[in-house]
Amino acid sequence: MSDVRRVARIADILFQKRVTWEKTVKFNLTVVTAASVSLLAGAALAGSHMASEMTIVSWGGAYSKSQLKAYHEPYSEMTGVTILNDDSSSTAVAKLRAMSEAGNITWDVVDVEAAPAMQLCDEGLAMEIDPDTMLAAAPDGTPAAEDFGEMLVSSCFIPQIVYSTTFGYRTDLVGDKAPDNVCAVFDTATYPGKRSLFGVPINNMEWALLCDGVEKADIYDVLETEEGQAQAFAKLDTIKDDVIWVSAGADTPQLLADGEVVMGATYNGRLFSVIEEQKQPVAMIWDGQVMDLDGWIIPAGLSPERQARALDYIMFATDTQRLADQAKWISYGPARKSSAPLVGKHAELGIEMGPHMPTAPQNLSRAFLMNYDFWADYRDDFDAKFQAWLAK
């Protein structure tokens, strides 16, 4: 499926707010809630067979707060389970490999992007999930596999959100011409000053080729060649001395807030927080946003008690209402069709969240969809090449 068609398909999945969905969601939501409570009550009665404590790994910041409010707090209140938070998702693949080799898996549920989830699944480090028996059905009874649809990109991946990596810029540091194109990051003449990028190949290689004249539809074919990789690195060379390389989603928002960079890349939800919650003089460039999926995996090799707890949590945290609840706290689109009609206002700010989603029609029109298969196959190789380039 072409990149353009895949983007359009995801937009259709997330924004089809048909009247029938709205009616069935409103009518049947109490049934799903009752079913969830019943499941949790059963889990409580069988408590000796489920762990009383679990470690959930995520990304920290505004994103972890959204999970805390939508998932962790209500689940802990219902079950009494203690949830420990670990903000190590950016290094999840390497750490799970090390844990597996040592025979000591200390994590119970891990939040990862789609491509790393595929890597972990291929390596046998994540358990396979049967969505129709391990995930909650939609309020109208639609099986989870159908409700999640094309978001189920791996047999081990439990989708949560659609998000994007994009650029924010300081409105008071860009002069009279505000940037509206992703290639502004390479235009140091018009926009002098430091910019921040994640110190990894993913997204940077795509933007480099896109801004060096390669068509979106051809980017991954070009990137698969030695010549294409050299072209991407050559384009990145033009701004290398002007870049502050970051490793966490919170870094660029802080650099923007402090005025240390004129523009920088991070997740759209982080930028939403800095713009709408913190009221910093920052705006977003939606052009060239790289869309991706994020969700859960359960590590392979857990004890039966820990695995049962992890599956119980996943059943709860990925139902229709819970995914919609997360969108009250951060501007990421829920991965279930049935959740989309329930997305409303921000829980504290009172503003409509729909226009702030990467999948909103006005934001989606110039998006670029991540090729999960490409990065699952080549990520380790590209990581090594990128780090070698950074060290030059």
C-alpha cells in the first residue's frame, strides 16, 4: 500500500464519526463498564493468581501523565495493585535484550513504538497477543481485531495511539516569516540559530531526503541504498554544527522554553503541552510530521502471576473508554475506531482536542507515514551508522 493511501486509511479509521457509532457507544458504554468491573472483580477474587505489583515502562512527561490519569489511577483504585513507573521506553529494546540474556525480566508492560515492537516480537522478546480473547470488544460487541483494524501491525503489539514527530519553533525568534515547511530546519540563512533533533536515524534520514528533493513515495526505496544513505547524511552535514542532539521527548520542549533553540523536533503531544498548558511562545510546524503508532508489549518470560496481571491491565487500559480518556490529557489520536467519537475536551483546559490531533484533516494533509517494516528490519544497522556519523 502506498504511503499516501496508508495515511488516508489511518485518517479514515480515526475520523469516521458515524451516527451509528455515536449511538452504539452511548447506549452500550455502561455494558462495557460493567463488564470491565466484573472482570476486575473476578481478578480480585483470584488475587493469589495475579501479581499485586507491576512495573510499567513509558516515556515520562506529559505522556506518562496522560497514562497515569486515564489508565493507572483508575486501575489501581479498582484492583488495589501497586503500579511502579519506569521512564525507560527510549532504550526498551536494548534493555529487554539484556534482561532476557540475564534471565531476569523486571518489567511487566512496556510502551513502545510500532517498529521496536516488531523487532521485539521477531526476536521472541514479546509475547503474542490474540486481540479477540485478550482485548476488550467495542461497546457494540465488535471484536477488538476489527475495532483496531490496520493498527495491529504486529502479533505482539497492542496499539494505543497515533502520534507524530514534528517541529516546534519560537515565535519570537523566527523574525517576520514564520516557518510553515519542515525544510525550514535546513534553512539556516532564513532561520539562524540552534535547532534540536533526536540523536537517532529515524525521522532525520527521512526529512533529509525529503528536503533534498526526494519524493515521499520514493524515500524508503532510496534510503535502502548506500547512495541514498550517503545523500541523507550529506544533507544532515549541512546543519550538523547547528544541531543540539537530544535523547528524550522532554528535551526539545525545555530547550524551546529556555530559548536555547530556534526550532526543534519532538512529539506533537509534548509541543501541545508547551504551547497550550505552559503558554510558551512556541508554535508547531505540521508539514512533514512523521506519523507513527505507539502501544504496549508484554515481555516474554514473565511468571504466570505477572503475566496474568499484565493481561488484566491491558484488557482494561485499551478498552474504548480508556483510550478516549487518554485523549483528554494529551493530543494523540486513540487507536480504536470506537474511541474516536468519544474524544472531546481537555480535562483541565476545556479546549476541544480534535483540532490538536495529528490526524485532524488540516494537520494530516502534509503528513508522512512511518514505514514500520523498514525500521524493524534496518534499525540496528542504521543506529550504528548514525552514531558513527555523529562521532565524526
